[in-house]
Amino acid sequence: LFVGGGIDGLAAYHTLQTYLPSNVSIKVYESYSTPDAATSILGGGLGIVPNGLRALRAISPASALYLKSYGNTCPYFVLRNRNGRTLGRLGS
């Protein structure tokens, strides 16, 4: 049982589906009716740093290839708190 169809819940689902016996049933519950409904309320983008992309490739090579093909590359991430104050910067 997973509550939350976000990136973490879906990654956990995919990994368990891959490695657990086929007779084990896994259910994912999400409160939003469609992915775009959550995106319009919560924000938008998804940032994946290199080690995250390697982990995604281990879980689903096709998903990692899709993201590399259609995603945007950014040279750095700026981390901010809820008031907009810069907490740190990752990357070059």
C-alpha cells in the first residue's frame, strides 16, 4: 500500500513491482485525479541531480532516457526557503 502517487511513491512502486514475487499486490492511492491537477496546485518542475538520474536509470532505463531526451538541463539549482531567502546553490 502506498499513499501518494508522486515521484517517491511511484519509484517505490516500480522497484517493489520489479523485485517482489508476482503474487504480491501493490496499490497506490493519490488524492489528485490527474497529474496535471496536482501540478497546477503545487507548482511544477522536477529537478533531478546526477545521482538521482543514475538511480532512475537503475529503476527504469526507459524513463531515464525519456527525461534526458525531453527534459531541460540546468547548470545549477538555487535552494530557497518559503520566504524566498537563498539557502544554497548546487552545481556550477
